Amino acid sequence: MKARLTVLGSGTSMGVPTIGCDCAVCRSSDPHDRRTRPSILIEYDGHVVLIDSTPDFREQAIRENIRRIDAVLYTHAHADHLLGIDDLRPLSFAHKPGKLPLYARPDSVDFIRNMFRYIFDADYKFGGLAQVELRPTNGTLDLFGAKFEPVSVIHGETEIDGFRFGSAAYLTDHSEVPETSFQKLQNLDILFLDALRHKPHPRHSTVENSLRIVERVRPKRAFFTHICHDLPHEATNASLPENVRLSYDGMKLDFEI
Ligand SMILES: [Zn+2]
Ligand SMILES: [Zn+2]
Ligand SMILES: [Zn+2]
């Protein structure tokens, strides 16, 4: 079935421009150098699945005119992937009397429930809560006729989820892709990878490391995300192989799911 992927945000945890920074990328007039926090939207067969709800979700949803969300998948519970939960409110109300399902690994579910206790504990007296419910994942999810398979990646000292869905895969926040996960990345049309910058980082991949992953996986096209202010869009793209590009906020890609 046909699907469309929209990059809601392509930036690292602090976003680009970064607060208080005067570097060339943070001061750039190229709109591709404005990167909100990392998230994608997948649309198919009238349904809309969001991967991660960032602190920029409200701005992203207004920019892309998002009118519905049927499910949210979380890669992990770091703030830059999570803090937009409260801004799911207007879209979550459409699910009443049901709730908008939020899918995450069991460890992330525990963290989210603790962090957003006022939403999940049912003793909050001030109303206006997001109508959401946490559902721990345990293997491949079938959402509205499409399969979303978790792909484990190593993020510093923790293991988190990427996802494979149809001919596309989205891996963000990885310092390492374990051997067992490579088997899930065969015959891809589109592969998203973390590429924070050139300089090594203990919890993130670099451009060079992600290029090595692309060489091994051989997707038709690869896109880098979770990008910091070290990488100017145009100049970096000019240095990459033809089938590899930096993603950017608002980028749209069609694929088969
Ligand atoms: Zn992150
Ligand atoms: Zn900067
Ligand atoms: Zn993270």
C-alpha cells in the first residue's frame, strides 16, 4: 500500500538554531538549517502514525496541518522525543470516549507514566488532560493494516527502538546498530539514520559511521537525522554520496508500506 513519510523534525535534542549560539549554521538564512526536534509522521490508507512527540510537536503539527493522529510510537523516553505529549491534547480528543494509543517499550512506558503522572494517575482535578493511553510493545505491531517492527539500537548505555515499516526504516539516537538488527534492514527503499555531526559522541552516530551503515545495508536512499549545528545543510549534502542526504524539516517521501 502507498504511504507518505513527513519529516516533522530533523534536529538534535537542543534544536538548530541552538539557544545562545552565534555559529554560521545557527545564523544561516537557509530554511533547511532550521531543525526542530526529531520526529516523523507516516500516512497511509487514511491513517496517521506519529513516531515520537517532541517539545516542538505543536509547531510541527501547525506547520504540516496535521488533522488527526491514530497512534504514537516512541523510540525511547528522552525529553527531546517525548515532551510534546501534552500538545497531543487537541488531536487526542477526537478519540473520545476511547483514547489515543501511545506505544513504547516497557521501560519507556514506566518512565513516561512516572514523568506524566498527572495524565495517567486519574487524580488530577483540573481537567483538560490528553486522552491518551500507554500500551507496552512486545514485538511487531499491526497498526491499521501495516506492520511496524521494532529494530533495537544501542544509544550510549541503553537499548532503544527504531522501527521498520514496509520498505522504510527509521533509526534515531544510535551509537551502534547491533548485528541482529541488520537482518531487519534488508531491501529498504528508505533508511533514516542518526548522524549528529562529524565529531564522535558517546550516544550518537557520526556522518562517517552512518555512511558505513549505509554501505553495509545498501538501501535505495538514506537520510540522516538528529543533526546538530555542526552540519550546514547544503555544504554537507554536497559532500555525501548521491543516494544519501541530510533530511530536513518538512521533507516528504513516498514509499510502500
Ligand atoms: Zn534524541
Ligand atoms: Zn550554533
Ligand atoms: Zn536519546
